[in-house]
Amino acid sequence: MEPTGNPLRPNNTNPNDGPMPQYRPTDYGTPQANQMPQQPPQQSMQEPAVMFSSPTQPAGMYQPPTSNKKRKLLIAVTAITVLLVGGSAAAYVGIIAPNKPENIWKVALDRTATVYDTLTTDSSQKFKDAHGVAVKGDYKIDGSLTTDGTMELQTYDGNAKFAFDAGLAGTRVNVEGRVIDAANSISPDVYVKASGIKGFSGLAGPDYGALLTQLDNKWIGMDHTIFDSFSSSVVESSPGQSLTSDELKEVTTAIGEVNREYLFTTNSNKAVLRIANNVGVEDQDGRSVYHYKVGLHKQHTKDYINALTERLEATPVKKILGDKKLSEAINKDELLKGIDEYKESDTADVYVDKSTKLIRTVRITDPKDSREYLEIKVPYTGGDDIPLVLTLATKPDSQSEPGTAIIDSSINKESGNAKLKLTYDFPPSADSGKREKGTAKMTMTINNAKLNLQKPADAISIAELLGGLMPGMTSTSAGVDDLLL
């Protein structure tokens, strides 16, 4: 077997460094036959050095050789000392210092801000490149009203189709719709068909009941000119407009910049949040978290509101507001007055995940009843899905037992796909005596598949239909055949 290295060369030396230095007899005395040259003696701190000279060796320091046992002990002690000192320093730099409460808080603010920036930027880009979305969902409600159903929606540029299915009072209703882009108009043509509505004819009275029977499973058309007329009158009184994806990105970027300056910072001159108490490490949903009691700095909160308002007013938000200023729309003066009434003793519970160093949970509790609270949770543990859970625990009316409403959502920062689940559970109300519970789920994905939609040939004009629903109409005064386009 070939040797793996030079046995005379220490393992920690590089073979490319050149030949090993050669020992000379005049360096440490003449070696005896068949003996390896001796290493230079080491100075001892315990034994006095002796000076000597000889014809073959210049005068120098000399120490009687240390025994092997003593040398091994010295090496061991030195190694342990190095490990202890170096290890302690590494532990402080790598573990203790970053996990000090104030450092965890600082890192958590910065990382949470980064997640916001990444999420808004990636999502804006994903939706900018998309032609439409595809949405699917279902719901179920139990209580004073019992119903369940499903829904689907698919859009592509200016076109869309949707379907809705609902069960109510023993009757199942299916609704189908088409939204078709109209040339030379900002409004589309809309067509809707409902089947199963004749099941409600007995509840609608003789006149309208007959009409529901005739309209069952029939297309009703709403021409774009109806919406054009309506929208023109609305625009004159209300300047509200929608934002493009680029404009929305500009708005979210502005919010992120101001948040970094005031909200996600530990800068003592600007930080809105102040740590009132470091509670310590706790377990939350199987995760190790650091618990803080956090309050607001009054003046910095006012500065934050003013800065955010001023910054947003310079963005396309003004398109939505028209001539109205954002400060007026949000009633900024009243908001600032509310900050003045804030008590320094009021705090929120904030939990930071010790592993991800992200703010995981913020809970604002009613000082009068700890069972009532608003909780915002971001239980992110890695991956592309960014979750967000909102929980409201409150007592409606004057009930003794609080109920909860939870919005559980997530968005994938790579695909832009989103999920949403709403659940609520409230104690029986005085009116119905039944516990009110419900769930609704929805998924949304980006859609780039074209929609080939056709206008139904036998659609009924909504204008004529509405004319037939004027007071005094009888069951025979207007038939479906008279309303066909």
C-alpha cells in the first residue's frame, strides 16, 4: 500500500511549502549513532536556566528536559484552556449575544420588515404578469340560518365566468354568470342565469312567484350601456378609481419604507414600539418564543402617522381619493387625539420565534376582560408560503361567553397563489337561542388560460325585466316570451 504522506512532515503542513528544514549537528549537539536529532529544548517556568558554552555550541539558554508525563499534562492543560476560552467567546458571539432579549427584538423587527418587502414586491410582480385569477371556495353556516354552497370564478383580461351553488330552506339554487368585454367601453356585458329559484315561488307571493317560475333557468342580460350610464353619474359625484399593479406596488413600497423608519426599528429617536418588559422564553404552538410586553411611544406614534400620511399622499393613493386628502379620509386629527388618550401602562403581548427571529404573534387584550382580544399571528417556519392568522375574541351584545372569528390565510411568494379560511363560533344569541357557527374556504391562483365566452342567444333584457316588475304587475301582465332580446 502506498504511503499517504511524508511521515517526517507534520500533518498540518503543506507539502507544497518546500522541503522540511534539516537538522545540523552544531545546532543542538552531535547526535549519537542511530538517534534522531533532538528538538530544541523548551524553557521551563519552574526551573532556573543554566548558561554554558562549548566549542561546538554557542552560549545560550538551557533547561533540563521535561519528562513525557509533565509535557503531556502541560499540553492537555493548555488545550483545555484554549477550548474553554475560545469556546466561551464563540458561544457568546454565536449564541448568547444574538439571543439576548434586546438583540432578538432588533433582529426580529428587521427580518419582519424584510419579509414584508419581499412579499409585497414578489406578489406585485406575479400579479403584474398575470392575465387573471382562478378562485374556488365553499362555505357552511349553522345557527339561526342554515346554508351551504360552493363558488368558482375565473377571469382573463376583461372577461370572466362564475358559478355559485347554494342550499337554503330546502331548495338548491345554481347561479351561472358570464362577463364579456365590450369593445369601445370601460364596462362589460353581463349575463346571469339562475336555476332552482322556482322553489322560492311559494314564498314570493302570487305575482312574483309566477315570475320566478318563468325566469327559472333563463339567461338575463345586462348590456354595457347600462353600466356606462350608471358609472358616468357615479364618477361625477365620486372620483374613486382602481390602481394598477405598478401603482399598488408604489403604495406598498411607500408603506414599507415608513414602517422601517418608525415601526420596525429600535432607533430611540423614532421607534414607535417600546419594550416595557422582557417576560422570557415560552412555548407557543410547539415553538420556542421570546415573550415581550410592548407599549407605544406616544410622540413617535404621532410622528409615524404624520410621516405615513404625508408619504402616501405623494403616491397614486390620491387617485382613489380625488380632491380629498388622505388625512381627511382617515380622520387623522381624531386618530392623533386618540394617541394622546393612550395610557403608558397599556401594553400588547408580542412573541418572537427564537428560531426564525421573526415576530410570530401580537396580541392586544382588553384590560377589562382578558378573554377578549385581537391577535395577529405570522406562524412562519420556512418555505415559500407566508401565513397570516387574525383572531378576534369578543362578546357580542352583553353575552357572558366570548366567541371567536378567525381569518387564516397564506400566500406563496413564488407563485402568488393564496389561501383563505374563515371560521367563527359564537354562543347562542338571545333571539335565536342557537349557537352561531360557520366556515368558508377559498383558494386563488394566477390564471393565464384564455376564456372563450359567447353571449347567450336567448337572454332577457334586464331593462325590460325591471319594467315588468313595476307596482301593479300581475302574474299574467308580463311573460318571459315578451322579454326576450
